[in-house]
Amino acid sequence: MTDTRTTTPLDETDRLLIEAVQRDSRASLAELGKAIHLGTSATRSRLRSLEERGVITGHTARVSAAALGYTLHAVVRMKVHGALYDRVADVLGRHPQIVRCLRVTGESCYHFEILATDMADLERITSDLARIGSITTDLVYEVVADRPSPATR
């Protein structure tokens, strides 16, 4: 679902602040302000405004899936049969290892990204998906690009 709360256009300072937060979400307000040439108070105000407008939707840590034991990364495409669309949410609720779910146009109805500990784990999750529709599973060799949303145009 797309968030449409932001109606005020972003200015260059907003874009610089977004880029600075994306580089280091743990940076202090003083560090962020220095990077965008604003004082701490003005930086705090801008950051709060970007959060309230839904431009910045959270601050997270990026964690290595492999370090947590998830050594397989798969992409699954699924075409849903009939009126089983409502069951997708149930499967997502049962499997937190489905880290991304996109409803898409084209022959597939959904694209899923799944992290699994091994092939048996992946098969357990994909078997659950296959109860809803036809699936095609691809294993990921390498993530070539994983970028944040672009802050500049």
C-alpha cells in the first residue's frame, strides 16, 4: 500500500536531510545539522516534519540474515487461484521469514522474498504458499543492488 500523506513538496534541504539519515540513521541531530548546514533545532524540526508527513517512515538497523542463520534467500512468484487472495495474509502471518510481499501486475499475482535456514525450511514455507496458488521459486545467488529510496531527482 502506498502512503500518500505527504502533500508538501520536498525542498533541497529536505532531500539533503533524507540522504544524511539514510547514510547513518544513528547520527545525532548535531551531526545531521552539520551535514546539511542547519542548527540542531532547525534539523530537529525538519526531521519531525518529514516523519509526520510520512516521508520518513522509521529508523531501522540492517542485520545480516546469514549471521542469524538464514543462509537461503529465495524469490517466489505466485499466481493465485480463484478467490484465495484473502489467504495470502494468513500465510504471511504464519511465516515471518517472508520478508517482502509485493502484489504485482502481469502473470504473477504476488512476488515474495523469503529467507530460510535451509532447503527444508524453504520447502515448508513454499508448500504453504502452493496451497493458495501456482508458485515458481528462484534462489538468489547475490544481491547486486539494495538501495534506499532515492532522495534526489
